[in-house]
Amino acid sequence: MVFSSLNFLFIFFPLVLLVYFIAPRKLRNLILFLFSLVFYAWGEPIYVSLMLFSTVVDYVHGRLVDKYRGNKAAKAALISSVVINLALLGVFKYSDFVVASINGAFGLTIPQPNLPLPIGISFYTFQTMSYTIDVYRGDAKMQKNIISFGTYVALFPQLIAGPIVRFQTVAEQLNERRETPDMFSEGIRRFIAGLGKKVLLANNIGMLWTQISALAPGDMSVLGAWLGIVAFAFQIYFDFSGYSDMAIGLGKMFGFTFLENFDYPYISKSITEFWRRWHISLGTWFREYVYIPLGGNRHGLGKQLRNIAIVWILTGIWHGASWNFAVWGVYYCILLIFEKVFLLKYLEKMPAVISRIYTLLCVLIGWVIFAFDDLGAGLRYTSYLFGGSGVPFVNDRALFALTSNMIMLILLVIGSTPLPHRLSQRFLAAAQDKTFTRAALSNVVIVFIFLISVAYLVDSTYNPFLYFRF
Amino acid sequence: MSSKITVGIFIALLFGLAVLNLAAPKRTFSANENRYLQQIPSLTLQTILDGKFTSGFDDFITDQFVFRDKWVGMKTGSELLLQKHASNGVYFANDGTLVEMFDSIDMERFNKNLDFIRAFQERVRDGLGLETQVMLVPTASMIYAHKLPAFAPEIDQRALLDQAAAIPDFIDVSPALAAHSDDYIFYATDHHWTSLGAFYAYNAWRGQNGLPARSFEDYDTEFLSSEFYGTTYSKASLYMVAPDIITAFYPKDTGVLNVDYNMGEKVTDSFYERSYLDVKDKYSVFLNANQSLVRIKTGHTNGKKLFLVKDSYANTFAQFLLSDYEEILVADLRFFKTSIYDFIAENGVTDIMILYNLKGFAADANVYFLTT
């Protein structure tokens, strides 16, 4: 199930709210757990068993790690947990890719397993791994109650597309949390903001990318190519950050506080900054569980560069089982190293406009690599951006796309900056002065976004979730 | 306090709509969108495991959502506010007409199709001494170009027509249509031309054949439907357009008709199949949709027998030809797979016409069957 569906909004969600808040506190984790299983099984009736398997594996390993703490057996349990999780990921996500690559390299014809990718497997395996590692390191206490642990893994708000909630973030909240009207209303605002980002902004501009990426070379132009990749950049940002907003908002309604996952990445002044603002939970995961254990920056520049390279190749491949994602990771690895050893100090001195343009250009080229599974197609598209392959600078098709999407593009640009958030905060602060009209008025916007989103869902021809494939 | 108001409003909305949804009666057809709505899917172990139940249920909830037409209207309103100029291959023309885009073409196929026609013309001329007239009708996006949004990325239909004009006996109806480009000659919600559009083209055809032009007095007209929502309406999902009117033109001089579908499969005395007026696909009222072969005998006894190879544009056009022939044989190459040459030879045909719309013709994969 996805949040941006009428099914979720008007059947699943009211039901889970009703049952959850009627039930005594003791049963609330169990209720969340059971509803989460239904939520997952709705789209994956068979693979839900896989998620349960991963849950049981890490529950058991967590206990073992705790029982044999300080002992070699604890380390063995930790390694076993990591191996099992990575094996799950390897088999279900990467087996086709590995087989195809081996076939390609050695001219073999080993049949591909063709396993469909279980929804959210990249997210929940990373979460369950974080549990065992946190317990091993003493960053979090072992969770004795398997229901509470299951709730952590399956928790429907963040189950299928993140944020990747590390166990230590919610360990306490699983046992003790308070749902309050303030948190609930904050959750509502956040959820509706995310819903609007996804349904009204991402879906709308996504159609432009779908059109342009499908154009024949003869219909392409420089302007059209830029419009296309800008559309993709907006789509993936509003799609994914909208999903994170919805997850964070839903979490709040049930008394959970997840960490932020996006912080206006498109206003960054360097790639280094961009990756501190984009998919923060993934970056944190790799830093905590890969980069720092490898030694981080503590053993000299050479080792540090090696560690950065390892992290970024893994980050690339995490995004998808094909070569373009590996190249995408390497691309960012090179940019980040370049910035670290050389560029960053100049970027900081430059006018903000220039460093922002530099960053956005790099990010857009990155999205081209990211968007095309076929590296050749990505290269061809890149050549269109710079007037290669004989494409004209502009044609009717590009001008038509531009004029037809002008208002939407303006909204997207504004939406990518902190401006709407700042305005709404100021408005909310003003609403605190207890005048009823202001309080009511601040809700009008929320209700409006909600209703328009529902209208788009009722008549939806296009509603994909990009991060579903991860 | 402020928080509780927000919570109250949201909960009321969520539960209010949820309850209304449960209580609302389920519909089978949406006249607004002109399509059938999803019903509740069957629940079995099989449908659960293969995901058919859940996906069907998702569609069921969406299709049966309470006040569906109001929501859809709200979306339409906001799309218009956003100044969108097109959706799903359909332009929003400035007078509310929904015009199908013609923004890409397979030139190789178009040229091949022209070659097939040439080859066919030569063969029937040499073998049977018959001439073949060819009419390729430009679509609304050319004739209504002045109504389209700026920078509409259109194929140059003029250039295609010029290229086709090199074919012997080609009839270019575009000047006749262009002369009436502010009239109701294409449907506002469908990709076909109206009977009026076909009438102007018919007069152009008469002119080219040295016949005097016809006037409206030569016909009895009838509004067959004023509730027609066609293909561009369904594609654009922009539900604020008035429905189209379908008009029949009965030539006053044809006498009693005998219309025979697919060699006796069905015989009737009307050019129009009225049962379609009660369903979605109302354009099919002309000549009973697209049939493999229709044999129409008119009240004339002039010995003229027309073989018409066509797509659905000709279904409207053919009502005017009833004035000119004793018998009309209408073949649709998508379904008619007999040898065309033999069929013409065996049936004593005196005239041949090929009629397609330009866009359909450029993409048609069956023109090849002309050469069989």
C-alpha cells in the first residue's frame, strides 16, 4: 500500500487510528505491528514472509549479542546477522545484475533468476542491521519484546521508502512514548505537506520527464533536454522528500520522532553540502556503519579517500542493481574528493550564485546518469544537453513544454527553498495569539491541500513512487 | 487549543469521507468520464496471492469514491488554473475544443503506404481499366491550428498532403475544410470530423469530378445524439467540455437502402446503427462501427458501383456518396483480408476510392493489403 492512495487515506488510516487510540497503551505496539503487516502484505502478499524472516533473524541475533557481550561469540553473532541481511539483499536485489554482468564479461549464458524485487527490502534490511550493530556497540539496549522489535522493523510509516530509522533513534520511543495533540497536529501538517508534494508537484512534473525522455532524437533540443532533466530532478526530490514528510508526520501522530531526511538540498552551495541535505538517513547510515568503522578520517588522507570511495560505490549500488548506479556513485565520489582536496575552499569564497549554479549543474548531470539504466542512453542524453548529436538549440516541442509547465515550474522552484516553510512558521506563530480566526485560517491551507490532493488521487492516471525500486 | 482544532478538522474530514464512502451506493458507469467503473473484486486465496484482489480493490475504491464527479471537476479546475495546454496527447484549444495531437510520424511507413497506393492504382488501371481516387483528410490539429496553444509541436500536415498530391487522382480537401475552419467541422471531444466537415469535403470531391456543388436543401438532417463524448475527451480527462452533437445527413434522392454487413451477417435498410447511441462509442452509429465489408444498395439505377477502401473517417463521408452510386462496397483493410484485386474484378466495380484520415493513414500497418 502507499500513502498516496485513497485506500490508505480513507480505509486503512482511519481504521488504524481508531483501533490504536482506543486500545490500552500496552497493546499499541502490537496494533501497529499487525496493521503494518497488512500494509506491507497489501502490495507483497508473499514477500511479507521475507520481512518477518529478517525480523526474527535480527531479534535472535540481538539477544545473542547481548548474552555473549564481551565475548567472541558476540562478534560472531554480529557478523552472522550482517551476512544474512546482505545475503537477503544480494539474492533478491542483485542476483540478476550479478549474473548478467558475469554473462557479459565471460560470454556465458547462465540463466537469470528473475526474482521480483521485494518492496522496501533495501530499507528494512538496513534497519534490522542497524539494530544488531547498535546493540553490539552498546549504542542501544537489546529489545526483549519481539512485538516491539517487530514494530520497529515493520512500522508502516517508514517501512517501504524510509527514512532509514536507526534503532538507537527510536529504541526508547518503542517502550515509552506519549502521543499528544500538539504532536498529532504537527504530524497532520507534515503529512499533508508531504502528500501535496507527492501528488500535486512530483506527479505533475513527472509527466513532463516521461514525455521528454521518450522523445525520438529528431524531436530533441538543447532546451528540451534541460527541461527534461530539471523535471526529473524536481520529480525525484518532491516524490522522495514528500514520502519522507508523510512518514515523519505519520510517526508523529503515533508518538514517534524520526530524524529529518531532507533539508532543501537544491539550495546547496557545494556537492559536499548537497549530500548533507539529501537523503540524510542513508548518508548517516553509511557514515555510522561503514565509513567510521573503516577508520573514517583518522588514518591520514590516503585511507580517508579510500574510505570515501568505498562508501560512495556502495551508496551508488544501493540505489539500484545496474551499472549506471555504480557509475553515479563513482561520479559523486570523484566530485566529493575533488571538493575535499581542492575546490571547497574556493567555493566558499565565491558568490553564492556561482557556487549554487555549479552545484545544481553537477546534480543535474548526476540525475542523467541516475535516470537511465542504460549508460549509452545516458551519454546520448548528456550530449543533447550540450548541443551534441546535432540537436537544435530550441524547437516548438521544447517551447510548448516550457509554456505549458511554466506555472508548475515556478511553484517547484519556490517549493525547493525554505520560503514556504518560513512563511507558514511565521503564520503559525501569529496564530498562537489565540485569536480563533487565525487558528482557523491556518487550517484552511492544510484542508485545501488535502482536498486538492484527494481530487488528484480520485482522478489519477499517473502515481508512481520512484523510490519503490530500491 | 490551536492544535486541537487542527486535529478536530482532520479527523472529521478523514472519518467523514471514510463513512460516506462506505455508505454511498456503488455505480457501474460514469457518464461524466464516459467509462465503466470498477466493481468490488472477487476475494479468493488465488486473487490475494497473485495481487489481483488488492489492485482491483485499489481501483474499486478510486472509481467508487463518493462525489467522484465533483473531485474530478476540482482537479480539472486546478489543471486549468495551472495553465496546462495539453494532456495525454490532446490539446486544450482556446475555444474548449479538445484536439488530438499529431506530433510524431513514422515517415518510412507513410512513404511505404503511398507506394502501396501507387502500386495498387497501376495494377487496377492496367488489369481492369479502373481509376482510383485517393482522399487523405487532414486532422483537426491542422484545420483548427489557429485555435491551438502557442508552440504546439505539430507535424506539418501541409507538407504531407503536398507529398501525397503526387499520387494520380489525389483529392486535396484541405482548402475546402480550411475555408470553414471556424465551423463545427470536427468534434470538440473526438478525433473524427463531423458530418458537416465531411459535407464540405464531399463538395470538394464533386468539384474535382466536374459535378455541381450540393446545398443543405438536398438533405434531411437529424440530430442523432447531443450527448456524444468521444476519444479526446476520454484521453484528456478534462471534464468541463460540453458534449458533441452527431448529425445525420439523409440525401433526399437515394430511395430505399439495402445495407448488408459482412456478406449477409446482418441486413438492414439504414445507414445508421442506432443502438450505438445508447452506449459510449456513439460515433459508431455511422455504418455500424468498422466492419470488414459493407454492401450498400441504393435506389439509384445508374449502373455505378463504388469500391471504397477506408478508415473510420469514411463512415461519415459515405452517407453523401449514397447520392452517386447504385451500389457501394465499403472495405476496411484492418479486417478485410480477401484479395482486393480479385474482389474488385469479380464484383463489377466501376469506381474506386481510398479514404483515410492523414494521421491514421501515416500509422496504418494494413495499407499493404491493397497489393494483395
